[in-house]
Amino acid sequence: MSFVTYTGRPATGVVPSGVSRRHLLAGGVALAGAGLLGLSPGAQAQQAAKPFDVWLAEFRGRARAKGISDAVYDRVTRGLEPDISVYAKDSAQPEFREQLWQYLNRRISDWRLNTGRVAAQKNAALLKRLQGDFGVEPDVLLGLWGMESAFGELVDDPDHMKPVFPALAALAWGEPRRRKYWETEFLNALAIVQRGWGEPDGMHGSWAGAMGHTQWMPEVWLNLGVDYDGNGAPSPYSVPDALAGSSRYLIKRGSYQRGLPWGFEVRMDGVPDKLADAKTRRAVADWAKAGVTPAGGGRFDFPKATARLWAPVGPEGPCFLLTQNFYAVRSYNPSMNYALAVCHLGDRVLGGEPFITPFPGGERALTLAEIQEVQRRLTRAGFDTGGTDGRVGNMTMRAVANFQKKIGMEPDGYASLDVLAALKKGR
């Protein structure tokens, strides 16, 4: 079946800004830069120049200018209250706070791998068709899907996903540093309803308005959405549409190259550390001449491909040659750690091995059974984990952090071997 894209006309409500889909991660999120963190929600709301109802009435003119009908505006905004909890969301995103081995262990867990392997098998035909139509490899799409919504497990999870319009309205009204961006995304969300692609009550996403299986912001839905399931409209809540739209994103905004792997784990014995800056570009064959070798031995494939050398924790840890397709993934979220986790998760789901070189000072991830034991023991100790399925979600991380705080450990929320040992001792 052929797929349909929407490229024939400008998206209503879209103001091109040149800002990446997840630009807020790169700058530490607007709230941090504006100095709003640490204030109470009520104090934060007072950063707005005028009361919300006044702002909402005045914003109607902006919506009209972008083609939003009064009927749609009334339908969306009638009874709308700003979700001021968005002001208190943590701006220090985990890919910038955690040690890399912790970040990877949390996201490439037994639970996520098991869930991903089921999803890969169930959607094998879809992934093959997407690869043929777009050229994006299944491992990359599975990695994105797994990172963004745990293969769809979080799409309907009320602990992760909230109504989009109250969140975007609050940000557009009361978040001063990136107000123009949030106003534009509020308009984009209105345009989605105007087109009949989404219903206001059915649009749920992250606190910042990212929606569906691969977490599209409204602008991405409008400009890059693909109706791949053929039902007449693109939707991030449809697995085929979500993966097709994200494929299109990687190609259009990340310059993804068909048939090229994301990179290789390598050793760089004798290679100057300064070359591992993830910026210096050389052909893979030239890196080999300089002394870079495959971590598992043998010879490099794709010797003519251009790559950059990266040693995220120094040459004593895992090192990588990164192709353009790694940076295509990074266009989805400007964190190197995020891109590495996406790529490695996809590899592992499809049967790949863990990295050959261990992380200095790192430790192995807890097994599924061990995570479940942590959850059971935390629950018995009065720390609610929201279940004992082995998935380390927000509730489990909060429970771990509260337990750590109680016993005098650093409350980082990481379910480590030390946390398990402490729980067993009944501390």
C-alpha cells in the first residue's frame, strides 16, 4: 500500500522556527533558564503578565490570524484551565544528569528488551515495509519507539501522559523565556483539531505536549505526519503512522542515509584522545589507518563512510565511530547519551550483544527478577512502586529515591545492587 504525506500546503498554525523537536532538552528547558524552578506553582503562575482568562480571550486573535475558526477555538478552550504543574517539572533532563552507564542500564533493561522483542515480532511486516519505503532500519525505529514510549506501554499511562491543551496553554501563557515557541505549539495543536486529525480530549502527551508512540510535538504532527495506516489522517497514536512519521523526520531533519549503520564500537589504543571529540570527520578507512580498530576484532565494514570518533567516558571505556545516522537519531533529541541509548536499545532488541568494553566504575543492570524483588520489598516497606512488573517507571524511581533518602543514600532513584542489598537487610 502506498503511503500518503501532507506536503502540498503549509500547515495551518505553523510558524517555522528552525527549532528541533526536542529543543527544550538542549537548553535545559525554559523553566530553568527563567529561574522558575524552586518557586511554588502559584508563584510561578504569577510570572504571566495577565490573568489566564484575559490572555486566552486575547489569544483568539492570534488563532484567527492562523486560520483557526472561532468554533474550534471555543471547542478547545471552553472550560480550559492551565496545568500549572508544568512549571515545576524537573528541567535537568536525565540524559544530562546521570552517569552514562546508569542511563543505559535504566533504559536497556530486561523488561524493556523483552517488551521490545515482542513488539518487533508483532510488527515485523510493518518494519520491513517501512524500511522499503523510507530506508530507515528497524533497529533505529525500535530504539526510538522503545525510548519514547516503551513500545507503546506509556501512551495511555496517566502517570506519564496528560492532556496536552492544559499543558501547552500554561506554557504559552506563563513561561516567559520561550513563550513564542509555546504559543506556536499551542497554535499547532489547535490546527490539528481544525484539520480534524485529533480531538481535544483525546490528545494526551508529556508535560511539554509530545504525543503518541514516538512523542511528536504538534509541529511534527502537522509538518511530518504520515497517514501510513490509510485511515485518512496521520496520528501519533497509530503505530504505523508514528513509525512512518518518525522515519520521515529522520530523513528530512536528520539527513538519515539508507543502508548505513549508526556506528561501531571500537578501540582507540594509541590514538590521541583529542581526536575522540565526536566532531572530527574522517573516512572509516582513515580512522583504521590511524589505529582505531573494531572492539570485537576483525575489519570494518563501510570503509568509505564518513565517521566521527567518540569516547564518552574516555578511552578506557566504550568508544565509538559514529556515522551520519547516529546524528540523525540525535536530531530527535540533542543528547549524545539519548542517541546512544536509542541505537544500542534497537540493536539489543534485535539480538545484538552488550558493549564489549565495560564502563569504568559501572555496574551491571539488575535483572528482571531483581527489579521485581526491589519493587516487592519497597512496596512492603511502604514505598509505592505502582506494581511489581519489573518496569522501572516514574513511581518505582520515586519509591527508590524516597527509600534512599530514608537510609542516607544519595536519592538518585537508581535501582542499584546497593539498593537491593539494603532492602534485603531491612534497612
